[in-house]
Amino acid sequence: MDVLDYMERRFLAEVHEDFVDKLDAGLIETKNKQEALIDSYCEEILKRYPEWADLQVSVVAGAGFEPAAFRL
């Protein structure tokens, strides 16, 4: 495992622990509170990984994708 994998796993563990603590404390009961939590996570990610600021992601369907199941 290289250093970046270790750092990513550590960050995810910290976020998970933080999320569970906030869930137990009732700090994410409303939509506004949930959005505030997500915003704080986004800020933390950009502080730790500034190169991700302009990251763009594309999602492509894999084998077995059935467009008829997702009619819009």
C-alpha cells in the first residue's frame, strides 16, 4: 500500500467516525444540517487535496446496463 492509499483510508476513517458522532448527537436531523455537514467535508477535502479543486468525473454504465429501467 502506498502513502496516498494510506492517507485516503485514514481520511475516510476520520470522516466516518465524525459522521457517526454527529449522527448519535442528532446534529444531522434536518436537510440544512446535512448540507452544512457535507459542505464542511468538502472544505476539508479541498484543504487536504487542493489538486482536486478542478476534478471532473464521468460515470459510464457497465455491462448489463438497461436504459429502459431508467426512463426519464
